[in-house]
Amino acid sequence: MIDPSDEPSPRTAFSARFALLYTAAGSPRMADVVTAVRRSRRADERGQLVRVSIQRISDWRRGRNVPARFGVFAAVLDVLIKQARLTTIPAPADGLYSPERWRSWWEAALTSPAGPEPRPVAADRCPYPGLAAYTQADSARFHGRRRATADLVARLQRAGTGVVAVTGASGSGKSSLIAAGVLPSLQERSPAPARWWVVTATPGNRPVTLVPRLAGELARAAGHSRRLVVVDQFEELFTWCPDERERDRLLDRLTALPATVLIGLRADFTAAALRHPGLAAHLRERPLELEPMNEAELREAITGPATSAGLDREPGLTEVVLRDLGAGPGAKRGPVAGALPFLSLALRATWENRDDTLLTLAGYDAGGGVHGLIAALAERTWAASDAAERTGMRKVLLSLVRVGETGDDTRARVAHAALSEQGAAARTALRALIAARLVTADAEAAEIAHDAVLTGWPRLRTWLDTDREHLLNRQRLEADAAEWAGRRRDRALLYRGSRLDAVEASTHLPSLPGPSTLGRDFLAVSRRRARWFTSYR
């Protein structure tokens, strides 16, 4: 015996048949269907020319509603049935190509009870910000950082006056965490009488005006027991205020404000911040270090915004994106902290190439995917640089690669001190690469942000293939120099003859990274030793 409750409702059956017809017609682009209906110049029951929107066809296809007038629906049916007769023979279901049967199905669906309320659709606004950060207005679309949000909110609730810091690599999501995660959550968890008075700012290119601006805003906080000053992109204090004494006076005044001060600081500026005693006292109390998202958090960051915007995802899309981020099954290293902007950029491009409210694999590919977008960004960054910056970028990027003899190259994590030895142009280039999110850095070291920079950018691949022998010589030099230093400068390890000549030639090319201080010492001692042998042979 069949339970009647197992039978699909007329509304459900109607949308299922319409979806089947759409597939039988070859799943045409909805924009093409709309154009074909308009060109047919078909009239409805009122004698008016039929006009139909992409959104309306999508709603019918997904069962969100039933056509209010059959004359409008019939115009769409006519387009789809004609196409289906050409592509799918015979009909995949009885009556699917019959306008008369469709009228009876429509009448049954129209008079049947409505089902659950459909999800709200906001497909006209992309839920992914691309390279920009999420804002407070985006809090409903911000997903994947629940643990970090709860942690930072708890720290602020416990804090009195003083500094609370969140640090992380460029592109790790500090700004989004603060604006779209922490601030809305902080206000939601505070009872009305104890609501926080929040003042937000970034140093900008005139950091000397920062504290007066903040103090003026705080003066308006009468009646609020908790006051919070948020200074995001805190590293701008060090880049825009090079005078150390002036900067120290500014930091003295900032840390003395009668409020809790929350700073978002790029990790590679932590050492600079620690030089100020007032900041150091707070930063040594273990700031929140924003780590890369794990696979579950990345999955939530992919699916959550789409769901909140009423978007559907084609099966398999999430897994492909995770794989391209290096977070899927079998991933060796996983994504670095700076990979989030590339995720959001790729998903934004997928949204721009969507099929109405469906995010598709074809749309992801059409947008370039994670790998294609990173390679394109790398080339744009290179093209926008001058000659000196390009030389510096080449040196920095090649320093950040562990070269293999057969092309099996991998990303290398390199200390800031070692990169600084490549000269002023390289230091400037490093800052530009970090700003472009192609390189990510923390307090100790830097590394290329994603394997796609290494494997998918043709320019970098050409450099590696062209100069592989020289890069291998330099790489071996650094390893041999380290061993030499570790064995009390054992003379037996020094280079001589053709090996010395070859390595010296490789390390004096102006377009390639030079040796470290230790490597230069090793070569100098090797050369002196070689001259001694020549003189006394």
C-alpha cells in the first residue's frame, strides 16, 4: 500500500517536469530563452506581448513558485519544446512535449497548497568580496571564523584599558574577522545598558592625526561603560611614519587612551611593534595569531555566503575549489594563511559567470579558477612595476623557491633577514608582493602564497627553467656553507678548481638572488685558499 504522503504534490511534480523539460532542451542559457521568447512576439491572454525574466524562469525551474498566467508560461514552453524535439528523441517522460498536458499540470499545481517558504534570493549582490575585506554590513555573509571570533570577543570582554592585538599574515582575514565577525558579535552579546561605544580607524597616510581623531570620537561616549578603539591595518603606522621618535610619541598617546584598543597587525611588523615598550607589554601577552583555516572552515567559507544569498551550488564545485586551494584529500601542506583573498576572488568570478542562481563548475572555470586568477594577478603586478622593482621581484621570488634538478620545484619559507640581504630593491619588491597577496609573511619569514604562483605563472616558470643550473649552484652553496660553519670552518669542505669557478659565476648574475653573508664568506675563503695552492704548488 502506498502512503499518499509519499506522492509528490502537484506543485512539486510541476517543477520536476519543468526541470526535466529544460534538461531535455539541452539546458540552454536562461538569457537565451528570454531572448527567444521576446523575438517570438507571442501574446498572452490579455493580448499583450509576453515578457519574461531570467529570475522568473529560474523560480519555475526550482519550484519556488508556479506561473500565475498560463499564456506567459506557454511562450517559454514553446521555446523549450521546440529545442527539446531537436535534441532529445523520444520525450524522456509521457506528455512532456504536449502543451495540452502542461495546461492540466499547471491547473493542478496552481490550485494545490503552497509548500514551505522558499529561501530569499539576493543573487543581484555577490556574497563574496573578492580581494576586498568583509565589512560590518556583510556579517550575515561572513563564515568560517567562528572559533577565532569567539576567542577575540572573549579577550575583549576580559580586557580593561590597554591593547588587544590580532596578528596574521597578509591575506589571512584580519580585517574581515574584526569588521564582520568580532564587532557584530560583540554588540549582540552585550546587554543594552552595557553596549560598547566603538570607534574604528586606520592610520592612513597621515598617522599624526590618528589619536586626535580617536580622542574626539571617545569624548562623545558619555553613558557607555565600555569603549573600544579599533585600529586596523596597524602596520601603516610604521610605513607612513618613518620618524621613530614621532612614532613613539604617537604610540604613547594611543596606548594611554581611556578605552580598550584592538589592533589588527600584519605579522611581519610584529618585531617593529615590539620595539615600543608600551606595545611590547601587551604583544608579549600572546596576541591572537590568526592561523590558516582548516578544511572544515574553508568549506564553510565557500558554502555559507552562497546559502545566505539564496544561491545553489552545482555538486562537486566545493570539492574542486578546496582541491585548488590545497585543502582537499591528499593535500600535502594545505593552504597558507594568505590564500583567502584568492578563494574569495575565484568565487566572485564564479558568481559573475553563474547560471542565474546556480554557481557552476563551468562558471568557476570560465572565471579562471583559483590557479588562473593567481597567475593573472601575478602578471598584472609585474606589468605595473618599474624596472628596478621587476629586478627585485625576480630576486625575491626565486629566493622563495626550492629548486629541483628535474623541475620538481617547491615553495620555500625564507627568513626576512636572508631576503633583506638581496638589497634595497628586493626589500621594496617584497613589500609590493605582500601587498598584492602573492607572497605571505609572518614575524619570522616569508613564502609564496600559493603553489599556483609557482606552477601556473608562465613568467616565473620561464625564469626557473632558464636559470635552473645557476639556482641549483646557489642552493648547494648555501647548504655547503652552512655545513662548513657547523664543522668549525673545516678547510676540507672549501671549493676549488672548476667547482669554485662555476659557483662564483652563478652568484654574480645581477638578475638572480645573490648568496647570503655566510655564502659570500665561504666563497671568499675558498678563493683565498685556491690562490694559496696556486702560489705554492
